[in-house]
Amino acid sequence: MPLGFIILTGFLLEIFALVAVGAQIGALTTVAWVVLSAVIGMSMMRNGARKAMVRERAQPKAGEEPQLAQIRAFADSTVYMFGGILLILPGFITDALGLLALIPPVRQKMVQSWTRSAHWQHYATGRGYSEYDAQHVIEAEYRRMDD
């Protein structure tokens, strides 16, 4: 399914939700909600950037690699800031998804599922890539053929 079709469908769903909810609660209340959610989203973006700077020196859990703790802190700040972006976008569907990023247990589950993969484990610890690269070294000689 093309990405453009998915984005267009998302926009149409957002418009439909705005009109449907606006008909129930009133236009002024709908506009107030959209503005308030944008303000909350901007605040989340600002606080997320601060959190990322403070948590850069995150302490690892018992038995955890220090680099993996930093990646988890970065991922947590990323999810939090992405929630802020979703709140800035006008619409009730994106607001609902953005508000999920405010709930710490939901955010922790997202981060755990993201950083649990072996790729992140190897990236954080540095193991895996160096062993692979050491087995696939190609030695060669070359001669420059300029002039």
C-alpha cells in the first residue's frame, strides 16, 4: 500500500473525526481543544528535549550495559517528543495517540519493544559487528593510476 494513500486516509479520518466531534460538542469547544492540545504538544517537545539532555547520563539497571541504558533513555525521550508532535497536529485521532505517550507505562512498553531487539543490543554493546567484520576482511594492494 503506497505511503501517500495511507497519509491521505489518515487526513480524511482526522477531518471526519473533527466534524463528527465538533457537531456533538460545538465548534468553539472543538477549536479550543485543538489549540490546547497544540500548546500541550509544544510543551512536551520542549520538556522532551530537556529530558534527553538530563537523561544522557542515565544510570544502567543492575546487569545492564551502560550504552543500552543511554539508548533506552534516548528512546524514551524520542517517544515522548513524538507524542508532542502528534498533539501539535490538529485532530482527535492524533491527539489520542499523542496522549498515550504521556502515560509512563505505555511509553515504557513502547521503548522496551523497540530496544529489546538484538540489533539494539549489539549496537549498544559493540558486540556482534566487530566479530562479523573481523571474519570478512578483504586484504588487497592497490596502485594509483593518475598521470
